[in-house]
Amino acid sequence: MERELTLEIVRVTELGALAAARWVGRGDKNAADEAATAAIRSMFDSVSIDGTVVIGEGEMDEAPMLYIGEKVGNGLGPSADVAVDPLEGTEVVAAGLSNAQAVIAVADKGSLLHAPDIYMEKLACGPQLAGKLSITDPVGITLNKASQITGKSLSELTVMVLDRERHAGLISELRKAGVRIKLLLHGDVAGAIAAALPDNDVDLYLGSGGAPEGVLAAAALKCLGGEMQGILLPSTPQEVQRCLQMGIADPTRVLSMQDMVGSGDVLFAATGVTTGEFLNGVRFIGSDHAETHSVIMRAQSRTIRYIKSVHFLPKKQFPAEIPAWEQVSSL
């Protein structure tokens, strides 16, 4: 990946976040998702890559744009895989809650896992624990290993888990072990990333979430020197068949970082729509300006850049599919 791509990619997530932010708290998750998707797709036309969407809004017959297999970019740059979640947290935006963001990962062609839209069991950690834990170990063994490696007592370890009914057993085990639990209401990608951020107190991220989100998080964790391990959780014969169709011969095997994001360079960009674990949401300033907060990371350099931008909204070229700014503002 070329270094110059980093700013181009973050400009894409910025426009997606701005488009979605107009729908925060309005109770219409579909409108928010459609706005972010249209904005991101239009902005991709100016990006210097010959990109193919490998994780997006679904198959061609399910999504009008950013569908799996769609070509994106102006075709003038390197061939690349693109994973995109135009709006991670559609319901979050509709309800005006935290941790919604526009997310993109770009990697060398053939690098990103074609992850089916099913659940994935996940273990995410930072550089200190990377390569030293196993997702197949019982939770107690994982916690003891993490305690010994980090030099923290169990009571000092912090584990982040999505607050879902399916995690009741996991949360009970963590409580019995005496670790600190940080429950996450929304934001699977942000939660996994939190375990590897240098200024965060989260040691591990455990539990299940979306497989596409797992690949996006793995891209960020590679840039941070952390690790993501995953096991797909197909629950029906149809989901097993879907895994096979997407080239995953053994849906039950442990997926490593290399399985998910390859061994080459990776770029990861995200812009906050609503304030969350590590990004602030879009802040509207008066009637014609807005501030965005983004992060851009690159695996090759492991540099983390936070970008705060102030946008003059009348100059932003939102696609025709998105209602005029004044129309949405007056809803």
C-alpha cells in the first residue's frame, strides 16, 4: 500500500460519517445506512486504487452499491482488497447512542478474508499478549496466561465484552475469576481495537460478534501490533454452505491474523459518527460547519494518526441519493 493512500481513505470515511450523522437520533436506521453507503461509494471514485470489495453491504442482488465483488477506486493505483462498513452501528445512530463509526480497511489484493455475514467467536489483545494466547483455551487458562505475561493480578486485568444475552455464561466465568469487566453496549470493531490501543486499560476482548466486523478489527489490530483470533459460528446448514462458497473449506478451524488480513501491508481508517471508545462523533458547528474525528493506521509503519477536521458543509459534494442538507435538517 502506498503511504499517500492514507489521507485519501480517511476522506472517504469522513464523508460517510457526515452523511450518517444527520440521522442521529431520528429513529431511521435504514436512512442512516443508505446515506453513509451512498456517500462512501461516491467518494471512492476519486481514490487511487484498483479496488475490489470483499466485505461490504452484501451480494450484488442484496445491495445496490458497495456489494461484494464491486470495483471501487479510479483504477489508477495498486490492486487492493477493500473491506467497508459504511455505518457500523445503524441502530446506534437511529437511537442516538455511542460507538457508531464509518470504517474501511484496504489491503493487498487477495489478503482479506471473504467473511460470511455470520457470528464469529473472537479473542483480541494488544502487542504484549499477541502470539501468546489461544482462543481454544478455556477462559480461566486464558486469564491466567494473560495475568502471568502482563504481570497483573487477575483483579487488575480488564476484559471487554459486548453486553449481550448470549454472553451471560462468559460474563459469569469472568466474574468468578475476579477480573474487571467492561461491558460494551455497541461497537464490535471499536471494542476489539480497544484491547490494543496503547492508552487504553483494556487487556482482552472476548466473545462473539459479526465475522465481517472481525476482519475489519483484525486489520486495525495488525496496524497496532495486536492480535485477533476467530472461529466462525455457522448455526444452520445454509450458513455452513455459505462459508464453503466463500472459500472457507473448514468453517470450524481457528482463523489467525494472517488468515483474516494476510501478511502484507494494511491500511485502516475510521471516522466517528457518534462518540465512542476511541473516536469522538460528528459535531455540528452552527448551520454550515461540522467537525469530524478520525483515525488512520498503517501496518507497515504501525503509525496511529488521529485527524480532527472542520468541514464547510455547503462545499461537500453529497450524492444525489442523499436528500439535501436543508431537507434532513428540517425533519
